[in-house]
Amino acid sequence: MASLAKKGNVYHGRHIYYENGERREKTKTFRTGDQRLAYQRLAEWEKELEASKFGENYSPEFTDASRRWINAKAFVVKPTTITRYETSLKQLNPFFKDKRLGDITPADLERFENKRRRDPGKRLARHGERGTRVLKDNGRQKAKTTKHKRRPTKPRQAKTFAFVTGSSIRRDFACLSALMTYGARQGWCRKDLVSEYVGQDDKRKSLKAVNPRTRYLSHSEQSRLLLSAAGRTQGSEWDRRMSLAAIELSIETGLRKDELLHQLVWPDVQIGRRPEFAVRGKGDKVRRVPLTPRALEIVTALPIPTKRPNDVGHLIICRENGRPYGDMDKALAEACKRAKIPDFTWHDLRRTCGCRLLQDRRFQMVQVRDWMGHESVETTERHYAFLRVEDLHLALERSEDEKAAAPSAEVLPLRRRKT
């Protein structure tokens, strides 16, 4: 039997056993200061020890395995990654809660996929305006008047649903694959079960990503957007300058929103003969992004907060008190509304940077991959393939203009040779 002991603020398990007449000892930290939770983890550990005694592979229940996996991952990955995993586990746990991790089969994966395709995703209910309440008075109905004048009642519109796409299901399977990879290292299950299922030809077609978004700013739209952001009247002068700098830096550097607003600190900025950003992006990988002359002007003109939570490495885009912004989606939406730019999101600013590199600066796909931090050239080509069609249209227009400007050649009639 294993025993429980507390060292500092953390509980540990201790198991003493004998092998070939020699006394041996195993210890394991449970990474918690809660005694009730520590006893639960001690019971799970005892099951593992009992299974290993008889040469069996212990496989915990799916809910327990996912909880232990999240606790282990919390120390090595970003909080946003944990949030993404927890979102997928909200779908996975109810479906696999009655199974052990090692008992999951490809048939279970197919049933989960079919269930996810039938379930609606985020509910988009469009409610009509609320009217006056109706009360009964001696058999008659009268409308109760309120202090505030209400608009006339309108019929409710039909409720619409956004059904789950293949991309969402693929993210759930990616979470399950990471969980089973961890379980395989613990000896709980097979490792490649999910990858084998998703890698099948028919499944690859059904779970493929939708067509990538192609929205980006034209040069005229960019000018209107920056003028609109510079003329912002809501909020303080500090917020106006920071939102304008964030929008323009996103266009000039192509940084992701999280990289720009939550990761980039002043020690990562190199200002010299070759100014650049040292950005820590996805997968905790560091890449260096050169600064254009306009981006360098924006960075050197940024104000520095008087109150800084960390004098060594505070964010370059932050509030006046030095704290980070949650996001600037609202500021961008208001600027787009004033500039009359429809259907535009923050990530479209990053896509605008990639389009500028390919069209205006004539970069190669490999260079754009390194600049944007894509995993491979195939990812870059997939996201910017629509520019090739636009280049074909431009080439056709240039050829038509050249054809119209060229002098028409005289066509000589064919003459039959006299015999």
C-alpha cells in the first residue's frame, strides 16, 4: 500500500516494496496542496502499481486521463494552448467518459465525428424586440404601460444555427491525439490511433479545412483605415495612439495579435543598422522580423508608461499604467465602420502584410514563410494562392493595354502567283 506525505505545500505519494529480498521505494508528487484531491490521485497511483505488479498496462478512465494530462501540460505550454485544449475537452469528455483511454477504437472515433457533425455549434439566435406585457383585467386584456416608451412589437425572426465545421472537429481530434501521445508515454494506450484514423483518404477529405479567407486591404482602404483610426474620439489620447500604432505595426510587420499585444517587449526590439523584432510565436519558436522604415518610425515614436510593472521587459503596446490590452477588436471595428470598410478582422491586417510582401516587394514564398512564421512553404502557398489568380488578371490587363497601344500592322492580301 502507498502512503501520503506532505512536503512543503505539496502532497507526495510513497510506496515501499521488496524485490529479491531488497527494500525499495517509489515516490511520486501529486502537484497539489488539496488533501482530498491528493487522496484521489493516490488511489489512481495504487491502481497503476497493482496493474504493473502483474505485468498489465493500467489505463485510467478518459476523464481522469485528460485531467492528469492537462495538469502536466500546464507547466510547459502557453495558457492559450491550455484554453484551446479545454475547449475541445468539453466535447470529448461527455462522449468518452464511460471508456478507458486504452479501450478507444477507430469505431468510437467515427461515432464521435458523426455526433459532432449533427450537433449545432454556437447558437446564433436573433431575437425580436420586446413589446409590452399583457395582463388580464376582468376578462379583458390590456397593455401595461411602463415608464420607458417601447417600440411596437415585431414578430420574432427564425433562430439560426452555425453547425460545426470540419476544422472544429479536426481541432478536437488534435487535442485527442496529444492526449493519447501523452498516454502512450505513460503506457496507457496506443499512440497513433487518432493519426491513423484522420490520415485515411476518406477522412482526410471530410475533415479538410474550408477555403482560407482572402480578405486584405487595398492601398486606398489602408489609407482610409489609418485616417479613421487617427481621428478616433472615444477613449484617451494614449489609447488612440496605441490603437493606431498597433494597427499600422500589424500591417507593416505581419505579427499575430497575441505576438504584438501580449508577447512583444522592449528587450525584443533591436534598433540599429538592421532594426528587427525578436518574436516568440507559435510553438514557442523565436523568429526575427525586420522592421520597415515606417515600422521603425512607429516604434521610436511610441510613448513609454510612467508606471511599469516590470522595468526590464514591459510590453511596447500597453495601457498607460503598463498593463496589457485584452484585445483591440473593438477599436478596429469602430475604425472600419467610420472608414466604410466592410467584413474586416484583425487577422486580415496580418494577411495584408503578406500580400504587400508578395505583390509590392516581390518576395518569394520561402521568404514570406520565414517572415510570417509559417511552419512550411505549403502553408504559405495555401493561404496566398488567391494572389496568383489576381496576378493572372493583371497580366491579362497589361497585355490588352500593350496590344491596344501597339500600332496596327498592315495586313497584305494573299496573291496567287501567275503561271
